[in-house]
Amino acid sequence: MYFLAASGVLLVALGILHLWVTSSLTGWIARMVSVRARPLVMPPFVLNHIVVGILLIPVGVSTACAALALPSGGRWARIICLCSALSVFSLPIVLLRVMDLRQFAAPPFVTAIILLFLVAALMLLATVMMWLRKPAQSA
């Protein structure tokens, strides 16, 4: 339960980080692409970073709230935690499938993918264990 709640808080932090670094990354990307390519590259990049950042915040909040409600056995909490865990678990799998393996040459990126996979696997394991656990009895 606490691991899932902490995962939710980390998702919120990641959303805030996404929004915070967007302007820095935009400047960096703008310097890396040609002036001619900027109108094609920059709008989707900025849109992607803003959308992902904004959507990570409610996903994190709902995951944290649902995780704290898991011991009472609420079906809604189980479903939200399972959906969040499966979504996070799908990220490294989809990245490995979609991206060119040469893009995995940067050690920080490889480290991030490994950490993402480990956290996602732990989220999924914690969710399944809480799903199988009997709900706490009210007094």
C-alpha cells in the first residue's frame, strides 16, 4: 500500500518535472535541429511534454489516493491501482519495441529504463498482492 502511494507521489513529481524542464529542453532541441526543421519538430515536442506532464499529475494523485484506500478493499481502488501499474509497466516494453536500439546508447537513458521497469514491476506486484489480500474489517 505505501509503496503504491509513494509511486503515485513520484508520478506527480515526474509530471511537475516534465512541465518544469520543457522550456530548457525546448531551447536545447531548437539548437540541435536546423532552422528549417524547427517548425516541424518543436510544436509536437512541446505538445507532448506538456500533455504528458499534465496527465502524470492526476494519474499520480489517483494512484496515491487509491493505494491508501486499498486496505479497505474498495473495488475502485483496486481497479485504479491495477490500471496505473499496468500503464507504468507498459512504458519500458513499448519503448523497447518502438525505439531504435541505437537510441539506448546513453547510460542515463538505460538507467532510467531499468529503474522504470523495476518500479513498474514492483507496482504491479504490490497491486496484485493487495488485490489478493482480504479487506480490513471495520470495527
